Amino acid sequence: MSQLNNAIKDLSVVDMIDYLTYEARQAQVLLGQSSHLIRCSALTKIAERIRALSKQIVAANQLDLSNANDKQLPSSFVDRLKLTPERINDMAAGVENIAQMPDPLGKTLSKWNVKSGLEIERISTSLGTIGIIYESRPNVTIDAGALCLKSGNSAILRGGSDSFHTSSFLTELMQECLSYVKLPESAIQMIPTSDREAVNVLLQATGKIDVIVPRGGKSLVSLVQEVARVPVFSHLEGICHIYIAEEADPEMAREITLNAKMRRTGICGACETLLIDKSVSRDLLPDISDSLLKAGCELRGDEEVRKILPSIKKADEEDWHTEYLDAILSIKIVENFETAIEHINKYSSGHTESIITQNKNLAERFLTEVDSAIVMTNASTQFADGGEFGMGAEIGIATGKLHARGPVGADQLTSFKYIVRGHGETRK
Amino acid sequence: MSQLNNAIKDLSVVDMIDYLTYEARQAQVLLGQSSHLIRCSALTKIAERIRALSKQIVAANQLDLSNANDKQLPSSFVDRLKLTPERINDMAAGVENIAQMPDPLGKTLSKWNVKSGLEIERISTSLGTIGIIYESRPNVTIDAGALCLKSGNSAILRGGSDSFHTSSFLTELMQECLSYVKLPESAIQMIPTSDREAVNVLLQATGKIDVIVPRGGKSLVSLVQEVARVPVFSHLEGICHIYIAEEADPEMAREITLNAKMRRTGICGACETLLIDKSVSRDLLPDISDSLLKAGCELRGDEEVRKILPSIKKADEEDWHTEYLDAILSIKIVENFETAIEHINKYSSGHTESIITQNKNLAERFLTEVDSAIVMTNASTQFADGGEFGMGAEIGIATGKLHARGPVGADQLTSFKYIVRGHGETRK
């Protein structure tokens, strides 16, 4: 395979993408019709080989790490790039987890008979070829490859150039496992060049790529959204809201807000703005802000908030639009339920919002009236995750409304077709 | 409304589309949360008004017809443009039919609990704003408006300029009915200019339009596919296949082929290529070709076919790629099941294919191995239609694999969201 990769490397990027997408399409015909057992054997084998080749993976990763150090890349970047034996073990466990999930293909989604006598069934099928564009996080190579394999889709991977050695090694590892169970190796391919033009060509390969999933920060995602002519499953940002409404349980409100903001501040499901109903703000805000400040969170409030918490910074218009991805929270006191909904519908990125209240009527109205991928009552927004949703794993979270919305797992990487069983019916 | 339309007409097309999409978005917030009862009342009212205003509709249509005659447009075009009292009645009945279908919104699509204690539910929601671009068939105005209304979506309609008076009249009629039930009129809008640039702007209005449905011939659809930056539900063509396999019932094979080709030759579900298994070709082809020729169908065959039917024209490579939409059928004798599948996967447009056989094993393999939106056994491809599928009505048929595939009815014009009910859960 390495020899082949070397040959492809000399092609123009247009020819290279042509070649990779053609190979992916051919491989997918077989993969899409393969039994779940075969796909699971390949996944189990991948997990086994990841564990067996742990040292070699670390060695490949070492090449990337030393390049990164030479380039003096920031330590947070190097940390994401680095694979430790523990992280390698986590990757393997993730693949085993995906293997154990039910088959997303061939499921009867619905079934009915019509007057003409035809029996109609809608069943799940694979999508085709999926392109994954990601930053230098080597584990995405495995996650994305495994989820595509599970769902019978060919994967074309394009990781950050700084993880090139690690990603190449992991891709070849997966290809060997495919080959081991007699599935075509080109069901999982990596673009063997760091030329950025290859990404542009991939993003415009209409008819050759069925969907692109960008996984990374806002600059990566916005670039993909801008250039892509093929469909994209993505979210640009997660400006998630907690709304503490009338009849909120004080302790629950405090705990959920603290968790939603501070458990991990850098994930897309982290809360960025707290809305608190005027009717409960004087009672609840002091305790909640205490907890947040103690946990090291910077608070920014509107004028009403600063009447209660005079020492915090003023939040301006910009703050309501900002995904901090950091230990910063903007806080606003809202007049009532309607103004809370209005604020959310204006500033939310359509990712995840949660209401805290014991009032069932308000809770149900919130679930109906907020138009986000995930709407919650009395729970932390940090639950917005495919794993927490019981999907086994996710390739990302989508805020678009077409096809996939919310966590994108194996089920969301499928399409469907109509199967119609007749008995000689002709149409009048 | 007419006064407002006149004011919009003076805007630049960019401002016009900005205005229309903004209004559509505002209207949709209310429409998407309206009760099924209200949406159905509006639909029933539309049907009622169509019947009551039949004469006025004919009069508006007369303006378009006389323009078409002045322009000496072809008679087939004029026929599609023309509304008779009978066709008007059909339009009304279509709307009533849509009204009677179950609510596509707020359906529980799935529901499960996870270990953390959260109760998760996936429910159907409206999509947003849908743009419909169509040719001069006034009934599409009503079909599209009614399906969007049913599914809680705002519609922005753009019909062929030659049906401008009829479409305007019908759009205003629907707007009055929306207003009658206190739904916002701008839930159904028409682009009030025949400037083609407006279509281009609409097709690129990312974030302002959620999906575009082109409805018309190949030139319209390919233009839309080429220019659009927003998602499109469409099929470029319907190169549908019938495969008469081993153990086909001779009479069934003849009847289905005749129906699939000749019932209506101009629809996308019409069969364009007949594949017949070598093992049954000598027995079955003479009868089938007789019936087709008698019905006025031109036959074109490969060399093997012409050994059996020496008088027919030769089919060349071009024929396998051609959607005739006419009384012409290309016929090929295939060596076996595998070569039939190979031919279909190479030449099919992914719309609808049907196998004729009494062999259950072959039938099931066909259903699995053919990757088209609709795959059938022992039935005419002309059943590929939302109405025949029991969907009430369709806005079109999609051959893409994302979101909507096959007939696009009210259910396919929905999205979904995750509703998560918690009890104070925070994430570990």
C-alpha cells in the first residue's frame, strides 16, 4: 500500500482525488453489501491491531511530535497530537464499542401496503463515500474510519498535515484489517499529500463524494462550508444556553450551570450564555455566581445582572454572539419566558439549549419553541454527545436540518431506499 | 398583497430575495408551531376557494394562454399551462387529500432512555423555508404551497414566467386563506418578477433558504443543480430499467413491460431500457415486442436482440444513457443476473428499477444489490409516485441519498430534533 501511495502522490491533485474517489466508489459497492459480521470482524481486528502495534504507533507519532516541536507549535496543539499508550488503548476501546452497536444497515424503517397490492418497505442503506477533514488529532483517523466502516461507507480521510505520519500509519493499519477480512482496502483511504488544494478539489467533487464531515475548530469548518459544493454535516459553533426559569430548583440550577460551563470549557456543548428569569434572579444568582467564580470562571453580565453582581465585567452585544470555549460565561436577566426564547432564537447557533424549571408547562413549551438540534429540560448541555446519547460514537455534531441533525453516529451515516414487492401489478 | 407585491417588484433582485426570505423565516416560526388543526383549516379553505373562484382562475389563466398563443409557444406547452374547470377541481381535490393526511410534525420518531437517567426523544419538526422552482404548470403552485403548508414550512415559489398571471392569482388565493385562519400570509410567497437573476440569487441564498425543489425537465433541473449553493431535492432524469430474469412469468413480464413503458411515456418513472435474461429471451421477447409495437412503441435492440427481432433499429451506447420520455424502448439481452446488475449500476439514474421473476432468491438479491431510490419486484416502474406510495401527494422525486430519496411528500419535508428530559443530571 505504501508503494501505491507513493505512486498516487505524484499525480496532480485533481487526478489524485479522481483516483481516490473512484477507488472509494468501487470499494463501497462491496462494503455496502457486506454482512454485519464481516464489518464487525474488521472492526474487532482493527482494535486488536491497535493494541498490538501500540509501540509502532507511538513511534510514528514521535515523528510528528518532533516535527511539531521543531516548528515550535503551541503546547495545546502538541497535546492534542500526542498519542500515549493510554490514549491508544482508548482508541481501541472506541472501535470495540462501535463494533458492538447494532447494524445500521438493512433496518426496516417503515413498512406498509398500498391499495394497488404493492408491499412497500423503507430500509436503511449506506450513503456512499464520506470525506472527513480534520485537524491534527490522530484519534479522529480511527473514529472516522471505524464509523464509516460500520455504516458501510467508504472513507476518504484528510487529517492535519502535522499528524501525517501518525494518520498514515493508522490508515494502513485499518487497510490491513480490511484486507484480512477480504474487504477492499480502498474502503478507507487517506489523501497522501499535504497540498491544501487537494481539500478544495475534494470539497467540490460533486457526484464523487456524497458528504463531507469537517471536524475541528471554527476556521476549519467555515472554510469547508464556504468552499464545499458537496453536502456537509457540520456545526460552526456551539453557542449553548442555559435558561433558569420560574420555579427552578435552586440547587439543581446551580449544579447544572456549573457543570454545563465548567466540566470542560473547550467542547461545543459547553454553555456560553446563562439566561436567568427576573423572577428568580435575586434569589439564585448570588449562589450560582459564587460557585462559578470559585471554579475559576470569569462572569460578564448585562446591567440588570450587575445590579446583583456589581463586581463583574459588563457583557456587550458581542458577548451574546461569542462561543468562548473558555472559562467565561455571559449572563443576562430576562423579563420572562418569551424574552428568553427570543434571545435564544436570535443568538443561538442551533446546537443545544436547556431550561431549568420544575414547571412542566414551561418545560414543554421550551422543548417545542426552541429550534435547536438538542433541547433539554433540567440537564447539563454537556450531554450533547453521541456517546452520551447511546449512539456508541459520533463523527461530529450537525446543526443543519437536512439528513443529520445533532450527534452524527453510524445511523446518521446511512441513507435508505424503498423496496417494493409486487405480484404483477400494473398502474392504471 | 398586490400593492405590496408591486412595491417588492421595484427592489433589486438581491434585495427582493432578502426581503422574501426574511419574511418567510419570520412566518415559519409561527407556522412551524401551529397546530395541525389550523394548518388543515387553511388547506380546506384553499380547496374551497379554488372551487369557488374557478371562473376567476380560468380568467387569469386566459391572460397567460393568450400571451402563450401570441408567442406561438408549442401546443404541448400550452396544454400544460391550461387550466380547465376539471383541472381546477382536481387541484382542489389534491389539497383536500393533503389536508386529510396525518400531521407530519411532532411525531415521535424514536424514544429511549440512557444510563445517565436522561429520557431522549427524536421528534419531527418543520425544515424552514423551501424554494420551489418550476415550469409553467400552474397546478404546481397549489401542490407545492399545500405540501409546504402541511409540513409547517414557508414556501417561496418561482413558476415559469409564462404562467405568471395564473400563479400570482393562485398564490394570492392561498395567502388569503392563510390570513383567514390567522396564519402569516408570507408563509407562501411568489417571486414577483420574471427576471431570471432572481432564481440565481435564490439558489445561492445559503442560510436563508433551507432546501430547493426544482420541478420540471432536465434543463431546469441541471441548471438548478449547477448553480445552487443550498441543498436541492431533485432527480435529473429517470432512466428506469425492467429486468426480465430467469423464471419470469411470461404474461406478467409482457403486461408489466407494456405498462412500464407505454402507460405514460413522459413521466420519470417510465421504463427506458428493458434487460432480458438470455435464458428466457427467445421464449419471451417475440410476444413482448409484439405488444409494444402494436401499442406504437419504437424498439431499439443490441445485436443479440436483433437476432430475435431482426427488423428493429440497432441500439448504440447512447441509447443506454437516454431517457427518451417517448414511445421508444432500448432492449438488451444480458448473459445472467450479474451482468444485468452491472448494466443497471452503470447506466441507471438511480430512480426506479424492477425485476420480473418468480425466483424469490433472485428477486431478493435484486432488491439488495441495486442501489436506486426505488427497487421493485414484479411491478411496473410507473408506480414510482408519492400518490401511489400512499404519501398523499409529492412535490417531486429525489435521486440523491441525503435526507429525501424517492418520492418527496410532506413527511420528507420535515427535519427532527432531539428532546432530552432530565431530572437534574450533570455530566461526569
